Amino acid sequence: MTVKVDVSKLNAVQTRGTLKTGTVLIGLRASASAARATAAGTASVGFSDSTRGGRTFTMGSCQP
């Protein structure tokens, strides 16, 4: 999945300087799933939600 957010919206809520070309960000990697199983007439749902460290990203040009 790719999420795009206007840099001006991120700058409006951040607290440690302006996001600009060359700013280093740290991403998270995540996954989530739900599984349904039926055994002996009983249904159950199992959920999994996992987040782990990702990698760093250096912002390129913020111009379109």
C-alpha cells in the first residue's frame, strides 16, 4: 500500500523542524489479518496484527 500525504499537512502537525528535501524519515512495516475457522460446529475468528521496524527514507524533492 502506498500512502500519499501533502507535506504541508505533515509540517502542520510535526514538532521537530520542517520536512523538506533531504529529511530522513523512519518507516514501519506492518501486517494484519483475520482468519475464520469452524470445528465441530463452533466458529472462531483469529486476528493477527503485527508492526515491526522498517527502514529509513530520505525525502526527495517535494515539488510536483
